[in-house]
Amino acid sequence: MAGEKPNISHDQNFKNLILDYPIQAIELFCPQEAAALDESVRITPIRQEQLKERLGERFRELDVPLMAEWPNGRREAILFVFEAETNPRRFSIHRLAHYCLDLSDLCQTQGVVPVVVFLHSNGKEPLSLELGSERYTYLAFQYIHCALAELKALDYLSSQNLIARLCLSLMDWPQSQKLRVYASAVQGLSTLEADPEKQLKYLDFVDIYSALDDNEMIRYQQQYPQESNTMATLSERLRAEGMEKGMQQGMQQGKQQGMHEGVEATLRKQIALKFGPIPKWADHQLASASDAQLDEWVTRILTAESLDELLG
């Protein structure tokens, strides 16, 4: 697998991924809980604002809590935490346990599923926590441990789980298969996601974590011309649509501005003919008037006896 990439916002990248595809995230990162989910279960993100005062800064940065609600009233908070560090001392199971207790209290549910996704792992992270005396255990805590680098990318090349396909480059794969892994991620994105804007959004995700250099990109385009052309065409089409939309908005804004200026010029001529030179205070009012104000003044000037009465 490729090494750590500098200046990557892992938290935002994976927050977007989970919020866009919560079911697929649960199926990949915590399959133990996926069996309980069906089409009747509603999954929504928990508002971050209500947690900020209670949760530690570190977990506020990398967490994505979701609420799963069943038709019978059952509620379960599923907490995803992303750990990008390789140093086990950076991960605190005590802090995670505290976080889960706060989440349970704030959401009024005892159903809390903590999931920690390690982008890198050295196998030394504590998996459970027990507090108590020699005679009794008074608190037992554990979480679902998912180390992406321990998953075999070749096992997910044809997966129907979009998140699995997008994360292929973060899994374990032989260096000789780098282009194949990248191509499978792009294929998954183009076949499993129908929204062109999301396709373009997550093509960036794939590119960030695959980090193909110029020579590798040339080889990829030669070996996988269909996938390369599909995404290049999509990118160009979205850019063209964006430019066309911007031009239309600009033309519409220009048309409206022209009409506004025409009404203002006509009103100024009428005022000068009826009341004489326009004083500075009235000039300022006319220059800053809205379309509705100009229309009203154009009508009122027929009956107004003075400039004060017209613009008052």
C-alpha cells in the first residue's frame, strides 16, 4: 500500500464519504451491525453542535456519529472515529469510552456502536478497557476495530460496496497491482454511482489516496482507455455545463441591470424636467434604489408636487 500522504484532510474526506453513503460505511467498517439494517431503518447524522461542549477536541475533529432508527422505536447511535496516526499513543481508548458515554446520554439511548477506522495500524492499539477491582469489573468497554491497511484489496476489486471500491488504495495490495487497483476504484465509481457530480467528487478522493505519478497515469490511460475516457469525458462535460450556466446567469444579470439603469435614467430626466436640477441627497437615493422603488417613483412622479414628496 502507498505511504502516508502529506497535507490530506482525512477527517473531511471520510466524513463526506460516510454521510453520503452511510449504509455502505456500516457494511464495510462494522459488518457485525449491518445484518440488523434493512430498508425500514432510517439513518441520519447526529448534529455536531449539540456535542461540542461535551466531547474532547480530538474526537470532535475526526468523528461521524449517525443515528439509526427502527419503525418500532428502537434507536442506535453508530459512532465512526477515524484514526490516521500510526503511533498507538495517539489513540486513547479511555477518551473514546468517555465519548460514547456522553453520546449515550445526549441521544438518550443505550444503543451505541463505536467504530474506529485506522488508516494505518501497527497492531498495538488497545482493543478493550475494563475498570474495577480485583474482585469485580464495574465497566467493560470495547469497540469495533477496522484497519483498512489489513484488508486485502484484491478481495474487493468487484465489490458492490462503493466505499470499499473507493478505499481500495488504502488497503493492502502488491505494488505490481497499483494500476489495477486504481482502475477498479474508477470502475466502481462509474458503475455504482449514477450522480455525475458525486462521480467527479469522489474521483478526487480516489486520486488523492492512489497518488499516481505522471508515468503511472500515462500507463493507466494506455492500459485502461475505457475507464480513463469515461471519467475524462464526465469531467469535461461538468466543466462545460458549469461554464454555460455561469454565462446564462451573467447574461440574465446583465439584462436585469440594463433594465434597471434604463428606468433610473428615465426617472432622472422626468425629475429634472419637473423639479429642476437633482440635489445630492436625491442623487444618492436614486443611485441606491431597488427595482421596486424605481417603479413606484416612476408612477408617483405624475402626481407628486415636490421632490420631497416623490422620494419621501
